[in-house]
Amino acid sequence: MRIRARITGAVQGVGFRPHVYRLAQRNGVRGFVLNSAAGVVVEAEAEEARVRVFVEQLRAEPPPLAVIASFREETLPEAGYRDFRVETSDTGGEREAYLLPDLAMCAECRREIFDPRNRRYRYPFTTCTHCGPRYSIVESLPYDRPRTSMRDFPMCAACEAEYRDPADRRFHAQTNCCPACGPQLQLWSPAGAVLAERDEALERAAEAVRKGGILALKGIGGFHLICDARNREAVLELRRRKQRPSKPFAVMLPEHDHPLLDTPASPIVLVENTLALPHEIAPGNPLLGVLIPYSPLHALLMDLLRFPIVATSGNLTDDPICHEEREALQRLGGIADLFLVHNRRILRPVDDSIVREIDGEPVILRRARGYAPLPLEAPRALPEMVAAGGHMKNTVAFARGRRVFLSQHLGDLSTPAALGNHRRMTADFQRIYDVRPRAVACDLHADYGSTATAREMGVEVRAVQHHVAHLFSAVLEHQLEPPVFAASWDGTGAGADGTVWGGEYLVWQGATVRRAGHLRPFRLPGGEQAVREPRRALLGVAWEMGRAELARAHFTDNEWQVLVRMMERGLNTPWTTSAGRLFDAAAALLGLCARASFEGEAAMRVEFAARGAQGAQPVPMEEDWAPLFERLADPRSPVAERAALLHASLAESIVGAARRASVETVVLTGGCFQNARLAGTAARRLREEGFRPLLHRLVPPNDGGLAAGQLLAAAWEVKLDVSGDTGRDR
């Protein structure tokens, strides 16, 4: 009997072919296994009983990192195979194989690099079939060494022997290499002069960090900027050079017991900050983003240092992460004292992922290394399309069948470098999968750089309203069917009526999404400038309440006169329903943040201020926040109690809106639900009231999920209906 099986999914770069080979040997079947553009093809020939057992084991026992999406088999006439082989890959056909994310170092490789008897002792590029770079080094499918940047390093005889040995865990490991044949380290000056090589380069880099210097280290998906996290002067100097006044830095620790860190994804995880480190690491923040050494290079550096280090993205604020040496010299030359580089090419930049626990489960806030570009399954099949994403925390996506492939985090599109990277990564994503889109989805905002990228593609452009895209990113993740009610809350999104939305209640009813309500509108003096200055959001809120004096203390006389004239005349004071700007206004009113140095800073300060209070009796408000802000303005209550009151009241307003909509399934989506107190309180209260609340877990709740939602809404040609809007008109 002879069977051919075609297997799709995450089946390349996970040791699938070696696994199939060993199963075939165990069961005494003949034939072959090969990678194809679609996945893996297996032919097995033997007595029927043997073939049946082999196929069942293959279905039921894939390698630990593999994800089988489809397993199609057919019976064929016997071919007379004499043995079982791993054949040359087939590059033809439609590209359906999943590109695997970059994987954290496995325990076996870690043991080898610290074993003086092993030939890979202290080798920073040690990998096997279970770990190492994947997505960042792949040029095209199928995944084979000649189609990766590892083709620059022909294997030595010892590595070739491992590669050919079915009993070795490096059997057909495409990244296989060693000190004799693989990539090597160099230490460069900011001018690009080579100062040291190999182990000496690593030791001198560690010594520079130990002495208070700032190191740019080329890792798996790009550069990290590194300094001694214990050294306050070094941390402050990194902030000054990087132009990052207060946004938290991530810290790499030699080890940590959080379970997510010891996984193949090994993201940055936000945990309670219990370390005795300088306040300047994460000013005013009780949480700390921690990661552990996830590559051999990081592990060897940490072994030399044995203390916490700052490990932040190698970029200037708002620029994409650097991933090429010469680019790094140019863009990071004013930041880093030394550059620890290597000659393995990074073909696409991939930043670290960020995860936070919300409502008792992990939520991916930034989806990149370890997670991207694994696809998500849509509830129904989609036409082949591309989505350009939003302006902040951008990702791009494409659809093929029921699968939606979401790119790695590309960052904010506020600089020419970021816009150029967005165009390149959008084109790269299509090229690697041979995508031929019929249409491209984008945000309704006409001036976004992502919208410009969409227009340049030469296919039909379908604009999707920002908060509708948030809703459908949750529909995708949870494979929902209508009806669905959504609280779609964030800072900014172009509304269908020309105003700025951000506190939306939406109901998906099949062909339409109905705007069932929204938070009470108020004006934003200065428009975009109000995003950076929470005091302006407070003025807008106070003005709408008829209590402008609540904001007066935050402005000089000249500023006040100008802003009052703007408000009186309606000049550059767009209307908004934004929940995110309400958090900003509260931050200014409570004296927590009048000017923000990074997006979300004011809302974070309000969330953390509420930690000092337990429960709070919500203010009845529905969509009208004015009664709540009257209470927040009462200085007799402690700041912590008022911050807790804000969260409790806004969460209760969601419950009331869901009750009025009478829809059981409620999704909490948008950047506001990165706030664990708001999201957790709202989810708990919804459950208590008999609703089925759903939070994001795999797709970021923030704008990192927009591209995925744009795809679904545009593909299904969902219409936005504002005729039934019950929110208070401006």
C-alpha cells in the first residue's frame, strides 16, 4: 500500500522531516518526505497495517513545535520504493507553508554552550531543529538553508555529518553551524573600526557595559541597546542619547521564574517590579518589563556580567529597530559607545514581543519575535487581500483562504525611516508568500502613512473605520459570529462623521455594524497636540462641563488666552468621543500627568494610581462622563480613590451599554483595554450580569491588531450604520 500525505501548517523549521524519517524507520515504511511551498509532502509504502500505523502516528504525534493545519491523504499505486529518504524540496505550487517565528534557545543548546567539552562551547550562534532564528533569516519558501541567510555559511564536515545523521537532533537543521563554519562576532567602534573578534569581542563588550558604557548588540531580529541596569548614570545617559525621557526600559535578567519566559516565544513579560534598580528604569511604574537571555549570544553576555541589564530596542524614538550593521552605525552612532555585531544577515527586523497578564490570562501587547508571523484562523474563507494597518503600533496582514497572516510589530509611522520600513515590509510580506491581492484594506484616516502605502499598491482600496477594525480583530481571534457587542475604546480614530472617535459602542449584526452609542463628545484644543498634552484634554472636558476653571492652573496666562479663543471660535478644536483622552483629562485633573513624553503615559499613571484603593462605588453615568468628572474634581478625596472611581465608573458604563444592547457576547477591544484594571473590572462585572465578555489574548487589543480586523471587515464588505446612534450628540 502507498499513501501520499500533504500536510500544511507550521511544519517547516520545527524538525518535521527528521521526525517523519524516524517514524518511517520505526514502522518499517519506505518512501520519502520533502518540504514544498505548501508545507510537507510524505509518501509511505509498505504493508497496509504498517502504513496505517505510520499515518496515524504522524497525525497524532507531530514534533512539539509543529502545528498541523491540514492533513490530506490519498492512496496511490505502489511505486516500489526501497528505503525512506529526505528528498530535495519542491519549490513549485502555491505558498501555503507557515513561516515559523524566531525561537528561543532550547535547553540542549544552552547546555552545550556552557560545556567546555563540547565543540560549541561558548559559541554564540549555536542552534538546532528546536530553536534559533527562522522568520528573521528566511528569504523565500520552502524553508531550506539555500533560501535563508545561512546560505552564506557552508557547513564544515562535522556539521554536515550531524545534518545527515537521523539520530542527531541537528538532522536537517537548516541553521546548523559551529565555530569552524558559522557566523562570528566582531566588536566595532562607532566609526566602524574592528576592535576585536570572536570571544575577545564578547569579553570586551561585557567589560564596557560593566564600566558604565552603552552597547549596541546585534541579536536575532535586530539591535538591542544595552547598559548596566544598576547604574543610574548609565540609564540616564541612555535616556538622554535615545531621546526617551520616561518610557519604561525592558530589563534582561540572568533568570526569572515567570513561566512565559521559559517558552519558545520567550517574550518581554510585564511583572511586578520587586528589584532594587534605579527608579529611572521605569519612572512611576510599578511594573517592569523583564526578559531572559533567549539567544546563545545574550546568554553568554549575561554569563559574563551576572547582573541585570537594560535591553531596549536599538532605535531612536519613533524609528524602526535597526537590523543592519551599517544602518546601525549611522542611526545609533550617537547613542552607543561600542557595537557588538556578527555576519549573519538579518533579512527582516523583528522586535521583542511584550505580554501582560490581564483578567487572569496573558495578553500579547506587542506581537513580534516568538509569535509573528503565525496565522490566525478566520470564521469563514476570505479573498486574497492585504491590509496596511494603522498609524501607531503598525502591523500589516494578508488573507489566504481562512488564514490571516499578521506581520511582526513594525512600530509607529511617524518618521521617514518608519514609513520606508512599512513599505518594505508590506512588499516583503507579499513577496515571501507570493500574494496577489485583489484589494487592500486600510484605515479611514486619509493622512496615515499606512493609507498612502495602500494607495500605492495599484489595487482596489477599501477603507475601514478604525473602531470597526478593532471589533473585527476580536471577531477573528475568537472566531465569532453575529450578533456581537463591542466596547471599542482607544485614544484616536477617524470617525465616519468627520470627528475623532474613541469611546464607541458597536453592534455587529451580520452585513452591518451599528454604532449603538458613544461617550459624550468634547473638544480637543489643538487637535494632535492634545494627544501629547493631557492638560488640553482636561480643558476640553472642563469646557464641555461648563467648568473651564478646572484646567486653568495648568496653563500660563498667554496659553490660556490663546486656548480660550480657540475654544470659543471652534478653531482647531475637533470633537472627540475618545475614552483614551478621558483618561488623559483625568490624569491632568488628578495632578498625575499634564504633559506626556510617550503615547499612553497619562493613562498608565491613572491606572497605577488606582492601586492604592480597593473598591469604589461607581458613579451612574451611562455615556455622560460629566457626573464622574464632578466627583474627580473634588480634592477632598485621595488621588488613589478618585483614580479607582474612574475605572469603576467607566467599567460600569460598559455594563450598562451592553445591557441596553441586549447582546450576550461582548468584546472589549482597543488600546484602553491594555489597562488591566479597566479590562479586568469590566470583564468581571459583565460576567456577573450574565454576559460573555471576551478580551484579546493573541491579537493585540491596541492598534497592533488593526490590520487583522481591517481584513475581515473589508473582505466581508461590512457597512457601518450610524442611524441608530443613541449616544449624546455634540
